[in-house]
Amino acid sequence: MPIINMMRRVRRAILKHLIPEVFYPKTILIDGVVVPIRNSKFSFGIRRYLLRGDYERPERDLVKRIVDDADNCLEFGSSIGVLSSILANKVGPSGRVFCVEADEHLVPVATQWVTAQFKNVEVRHGIGLPVWELPSDLHFKFEEGEGSLGGRVRMTANGSNEKEGVTCFDISTVMRVAKFIPTVLVVDIEGSESLMLDCKPNLPEQIKKIIMEFHPDIYGFDCMNRIIGVLATEGYEVDCRYSNTLSFLRR
């Protein structure tokens, strides 16, 4: 696997330099946020998505729909930081955005440009788990994907999170470490949402809104519907759906 990942990084580097930097625009505007393109650390593929305007469109539309000024947003899976910056812009200086990203290669990419524009954002390296408290008998590791936008989280009953070299952030840990009480939860880490089937979420009552991308290609549509049912037992109703990305509001 390390050799395969190295080959992927080499391929991304080659693709990134197929087009000279001068041919890229310096920046583009996405939902009111200035996103750097020229001389950025984004891969060739990411730049293509950004320039087409397709990048995370369902999540972006749901942010416009339910996130308000002064909200505090907890984002599990910040990737390159585009949605993080849109959240920061939407909540304004009275709100906060705390981001957790499992891919150590993407954390500095997001941190470099997002925190330079917005002072109400913090990005941490770790595995975000959308439950109040992680059971001691469950362990997690992050596996890089084929593309340049991270990979997926795998859950096991054996092992040690510490051995993986990455911190696990359940919601109680976020609130303790960051002194941060979220009102909005954004979840997009392939596989992490399935934890809700093995561990009762017990989401704090302050979380009134959820935006979650589901991954039925990993665990099937039956599990996806069961996760939606678990959220219903905690008082959340589906507000809007774009394919496999849904927003929820607390009743």
C-alpha cells in the first residue's frame, strides 16, 4: 500500500504540472469566498472541479439553506478547506468553525489559505467521529484513497488508535479540547457515519442542524436508512436531500 500511495502522489505531481501556472486564474470566487488557484497546492483534478464549479455543490447548497450567522460549526472531514471557508464566511465573526481532517497531507493545504482569510477557523489533524463519546473497545484507522481528496475511515474491534498516530475526535473531545459548543455538525468522512449503528450518538442538544454526506457504496442503502433512523430517534428530521447528502433539523 505505501508503494501504491507513493505512485499516486507522483502521478498527481505530474498532472499538476501539465498546465503551466500562468494559465490558471489567480483566484476564483465560490459562494462569496476567494479560493486561490494559481500556485496553490491543489492537484490538477481538484483545480478542474473548482473551476467547473462542481466542487462539493450539494454541501454548499445545504450550507446556504440551514447555516446562519453566529452559528458554531463542527466539520468532520474538511479536506482542502473550501467548505470550511464557506462556513466561516457564513457564520461571520460571531461564529466559529472547528475542522477535523484525517488526511495529514490535506491539513496544511487547508490551513495555509483558510486561516489566512478567516480568524474564526481552526483545523486539526484527526479522525472525526460523529458521536458524543467513543467506546473504548472500538478503534479506527484512516486509509488513503485513490484520489487526492483523502480516503476512508475503517473501524475495528482490535488495535489502538494511538498506534495509528492520529487523534480520534468524538464530540465530547472537541468540546473539551477546543472549548467549543457546536450548533451545526457537518460530516463527510467516508465510513465514519456508520459508527452511529454501533454506538448511540447521544448528540448534545446544542446541535440543532446536521449536514451529512452518506456513502452507501461502502455499506449499502439499508445501512444508510438505518443511520437516518438513528438520527430520527435523537429528534432530527430530514430537511433536504441532494442525492446522498442530507440536511437535518432538530425538532
